[in-house]
Amino acid sequence: MKQEESVKQYLIEKLKQEHCLWSYDNDSIHDMPDDVLIELVMLYLDIDEINMLFSIFSYKKMKKAWIENVVAQGERYYNLNYFFAWYYFHAKCPRSYVKAMATRQLNKRLAA
């Protein structure tokens, strides 16, 4: 548990250095939900930091946050999502998988 918190704090500090948390109040940064942290690290930090996420969160939690928060953004991050699908989530057909997951997320949002 202590290692998890120290890794989270390290990642939050890295995000601050990259100016990714400019819209957050300093007090609320430390209460950031895990899925938001996963999203921001996947979008704005490097592979080493993404690998750190996998050391503190389960594969299932990482994949869920990726699909719901990053893939759902659609075409904007298509190449990045293609890489994540192939490298981290071992999709057999990454391009098709990303497109299917993006469509599924869009349909969920439209149905809600």
C-alpha cells in the first residue's frame, strides 16, 4: 500500500512537471481517482511511467480505464491506442480492436 501511494505521488509530480494538471486545484490533485491518473499518464507520460502503473494497478483495471477514458476519445489518439492495444493489451488485430472498442464506448454514451 505504501509503495502504491509513493508511485502515485511520483506520477502526479511528473504530470505536474509536464503541466498536465494546470486545471486542477492543488488540494484536489491528491484525491484524483485512479482511472483519471491512468488516463493522464497514458496520454502524457512515457513508457517507463506507464509501466509503473502496471506495477500498482491490476491489468483489468488498466484495461478498463484505457478503454473508457482513452479509447473513447476516438480518432484523436488512434495511433497511440493502436500501440497500447498491441504492446500492453496483446490484441491480435489491434486496429480492429481499437475501432470496435471506440464504437462500443460511443454507443454506451449515446444510450445513457
